[in-house]
Amino acid sequence: MKKLLLVLSLLIVAGISSLATLIFCFVESENKKTHPIEKFKNEFSEFKDLTPRDRIKPLSNSKVIEYFNRDSINNIVPLEELTKQETSTLNKLYQAIELWPLIYKDYLWDKVARIYIVDGLFSSGMARYIEKGNAHFILINRKLLSLKPNDWATQTEESCFYYNNLSDRLFVEIEQKTDSYLTLENVLIHELGHVIAIDEEITPDYIPRKLGGNYPFFKDAFYSDINKMHRKPNNKIINLTYYARQKDKVTFDDYYNLSKELKNTDYPTIYGISNQDEYFAEYFYLFFHCNIQGKNFRAYYHKNGLKELLIDNPLTKERCFDRIMLLINELHKLNYTQQSL
Ligand SMILES: [Zn+2]
């Protein structure tokens, strides 16, 4: 009996391993046929022929899966044709970019192959920057096409904290107007920060060969090795995970106290604590939004029935001054590169 069992189990193991080999060969040949990077290269080589307006377009979910390997895509639902309203929002976004200072407008259209509107993108800001095959892509959640800018900035559904008291509220004011194209514009500026950071090698990217480089922007703020965690305000270890699922969230009280502590640091926003990439992207966003566009960035807390202005144009903080000088330095290089081309 024991022998019979042994023979049977050997047969089962052999069966499983040959099935695995078959599956592996099948996947391998599929990969050879439709390697996503090859498709990216095509997309990227063709994009320069497209007008910038044509490069802001919706992307079907089958393409999202194919190109981006479901990277960061969650709960995929069928993407129907955009409504008239959504198309008009995209046109207004295009017009808004037209008003950007030339250097940033040129940089965007020079480096970013496509800005795709997608369904079901999971991220706290509802947008995602992806670099594949030397091409830059920005993915924006379709929801943002109908979300007012302050509502987007204030939304907490996908942020890192939860309210523990019904009377507690956070209100973030980034725009006077309520048009939803401004939501997209705000998101796009932040994502452009990522493109600049990676392309100009201001921050380390996640490609191992670039680790251990010299990144002056982060002097005394973050280690250049992305595997080492950054320091937290007042050296406290607060496990803030943006992209947080419910179980990882901190309480609103912790979030509120941390926001207060930020006042004496060079962290521009709480989101900027996440990692080096977000630290730079938040600096760039605030610099563009407040200093270039002359708008405000304020956060009000409604706590125990009292309204408190806690964050007011964060880059005006004394501790941010040196870092802005470094930022301007990096952006000057950008200018120089463009002029010297
Ligand atoms: Zn970001």
C-alpha cells in the first residue's frame, strides 16, 4: 500500500511539473508575441507626430492592462465613450496648459508621450506617473473629470487617515473656481514634478543602476539610497502609507497633530513625507501653483466645532527657504538644457 501511494504521489508531482512547464512555455511564447515594451516604443516614436491636444485621450481598459500590466490599476470597469461634458473638460485642460510658462509647457510635450484618462486607477491622488521603455506616461482617473478641485484636495476616501469623530473635518483650498479641468491641471503639475525629477535625475528612480547617486535636492532631508527610510518630523516614526487601504490608516487626531508638527519642518505637505519622489513633486507642485500661478494652498481643520487654519502656502515656511533655492537651482538647469538644445 505504501509503495502504491509513493508511486501515485510521484506520478502526481510529475504531472504537475510538466503542466507547469507547458504553462511556462505558453506564457513565454505569448510574451514574445506581444511584449508590452515593444508597444511602448511604438507609442513613443509615433507621439511626436501627434498634436499635444491628441495626446490627451482616453484609453480603453484592455490597453491599460496590456501596456501597464495592471500596474496600480484596481477594479477595472469598462470605459465607455466620454460624455460631452468630459470632452469639454479635457479641452479646457489643454487650453489651461497653453497658458503655462513656455519652459514647462515645452517640457511636458517634449517628455510626456501620452496623458491617458483611465477607469479604476487606485491611488490617493487619483493619478499615476509611469515610465516605461524610456517613455513617460501619465494616467489620470476618469473620476477627476467631474470632481471640483477643492473636493479632490479634501477627499479622504483614499487618503492615509480616517475620522474618529463626526465633527472633525479637513478642508483643503487650492482653487477659487470650481471647474473640474482645474482638478486635472493641479494633478498634472504634481505628475510633471515626477517627470522632471526622474528625467533630470534630481531624485533616484527605482531602476537599481541609479541607486546611490548624488541627489543634492535631498541634502539633510532624505538619504539618497531609496532603500533606507527617510527621517520623519521630529524623528518620530509615523507609519503613513498613502495608497493606504483601510487597515493602514492613522486616526484624524494623529494626522492633525502631525500637520501641526510639520510647521517647523521643511516637509511641504504630509504627502511629501511619503518618500523622496513625493517630497520633490510636492515642492514642485507648490512652487508652480503658489509662486508661478499666484494661487493659494491652504488647509483648514474643523475640530471640536472650531475652524483652524493650519497650513497656509507651505513654501512660505522659514524652513522651506533653503530647499526652494535648491529647487530653483534644479529648474534653472532645466531652462539651460532647453535653451542649449
Ligand atoms: Zn506623486
